[in-house]
Amino acid sequence: MPPTEKGKPAQLVPVIGASKLTYEERLLKPETEELAEDKMLLKTVRVYRDISFDRTVGEVKQDAGIRPSVRRMVLVRSGNRKAPFSPDGPLTWGEIDVVRTDVFNPALVPGLLPSAPVKPGQSWKASAAAVAELTELEQVEAGDITVEFVGVAKLNGRRLARLKLNGTLRGVNLDGPSRQKIEGTAYFDLDASLLHYLSVKGTHELLDGKGQTLGAVEGQFTMTRSAVAQMPADLSDTSLRDLTLTRTAENTLLLYDNEDLGVRFLYPRGWRVGAVQGRQVTLDHARGAGVLITIEPPAKVPSADDYLKEVSGFLAKQKAQIAATEKPARLRAEPVQLDRFSIDATIGADKVRLEYAVLKQSDGGVTVAARLPADDPSVRPEVTRIVRSLSVTKKIEERK
């Protein structure tokens, strides 16, 4: 980890974990409109049958899973980016984290195979797509992965081409500058034309600005694949016929469900859940928008009019210039009340759109305060979508 204070050395945090995923998968044909955006787009639909995911960061244990209701997922690979969604309901970020680093075979396999016939002992370079799939590097600055054809082995009457993988690469991924060392073995089923087995051992070194190693993570990945004798019912044409298998604004929404706080909402993928402190949750957008959600016990939830007075008083103290105010309007009535209002203002040198909402339920309520760039109206419907999806999921008690 980087130092939290200037002059203090970085702290190394041990990370230990293991996961196991068992799924059945079917290759999908991209729609015409999808190919118009990306001619190299690849897509599969999977149903996860068995999931185990355990990780310990320092002394903190982390576990994750996938709810049974969304274990059927569509995985889309566009360029070097993978994006899963479920046609059966919104995913949580934790559920995406479980599957996001898994190997996407339609992108990996062509990049591991040679472009021409080879003999035992011959080698070639893995494609950029295969390298990205094995390393998760968004940008490769140096190095490559070499694939060698070792020979043909037989297993249960099938011919398996044995491949050796080896390489060292330096580049950038989500963790920043890094170096990765990889060695592994793959078996390609020549009769079924599929990658039957892959085992890769890797070392991921985190680098500082001078290229020095800050820390390292070692891992082992093993995958076994085989053709199914019969198409599973939940992957059949009949089962998929009435589902939307292309990405939409609705089926790519993420679910935030915090049982401890007692709040649940949906949010678009352009937003990121930030700090969670006390009874407050923040959401941030790359284009400079932010949302603050505060959970309150029933007696502390203000009316929309009182909230507007409170906000107006605060803005007056900040010497903000108010250009326009939309008075409170009711979006939902009994038994759950949802009211919203907005203010266009200039605060300092910034012109902003301020969106507010109050949710009231019998068990508690929520106030929402959003600050949006005035010159970017595209995020306003997204804030409205977040607000409309809010719900309190438990009795919010008064603090003692």
C-alpha cells in the first residue's frame, strides 16, 4: 500500500485468497447494432453453477458470491474491456468482482494458437488480445508471452496439443504500473477444437514511479473445459428467446444493497460508490458530479419544504448566487413518499445544478443532495434514476 503520510514508508499488506467457479457457457452472435459499434465484439452467456470466493487482505476477511437469481450472465468483450450483466436482474459490484478476472475464452484461444502449421519445439508470440486476457494489463509497455508447441498427447482417445507459455511483461493495469511474470501449460483438444486445460502461475509486481518493486502477489490459475452433451435448459433457445441479451441502460444498472445501513438503490455504471461513513453514502461520477445519501430514523426525516429552507440557508451562508429554483414536487405518494426539488446556482466560480430529494417510509427515510455540472445535463436523468430506486430496508433506530 502507498504511504498515508508524507515521509512514512509504504506498508506491505498480505493478500491471500482462493476462488472456484463452475459454469456452463454458450457463445452468442452479436447483434447488428453491437457490431456497428465494435466489429471485434465477442459475447457469451453463462450460468454459474458453483461459486466459492474467499480473500483475506491484511487481517480483514472478504467473501463474495453470486445470488441465485442472477447467476445467468451475459459477458461482453469489447477491445480489452469485459463487462458482465445479467438479463435477469441488476448485479452488485461484488458479483462483478467475482467474475471479472476470469478468462474469456473466445478472446484467449485464437491468440494462443499459431497462424500456420507448426512442429514440436516451434514457438510464436501470443496475440495482444491473449496477453490482455491473461494479464489484465490495459497497456503493455514491454515484453510478450511466448507459446511453444511441445507435442501431441492422448487422453481418453482424444488428441491434445500441449502448449507451453512463458513471458515477462511490464505495463499498467487497475493497480497502476506493474510487471508480470507468467509460465504455464495448455492443452488444446484437436478433435473438439477447444481449449481443454490451462494452468498458469504468475507473479504480479507493483511498481513505483522509478520502476522499483513495492510489493508482489503470486497466484495460480487453473481452468478445465469440455463440451456438454446436451444444451442446458437455461441456455436453450427457448429460455433465451424473451430475454434482452444486448446491453441497455436498464440491464447494466448496478445494485447497492447495504444491510447494515438499511438502504438499497440502483445506479448506472458511470457512477462509483465512494465513502461510506456513519449513515452516509457518497456516489461520484467521472464528469465531476457527486451525490450524498443520508439515512435517517423516521422522526428525523425532514419534509421537502423544510429541507429546501435548510439548503437555502446554507447556500446563503456560502454567498451562492441563485439563478432558479424548482419547488418541491412529489414523485411518489403513500405509503412511500418521494419528493424532489432543484436549484441552479453559482458557487464561487462554478455554475452548478443542485438536485435534492426526500424519501419517507414507516421504517425511516433518506435525504439526497447531488451537485452536478451545469453544462452537462446528461447526468441529471441518471440522478433521477438513482433517487427513484431508493428504499429503506430495515427499521432505522435513533442513535443513543
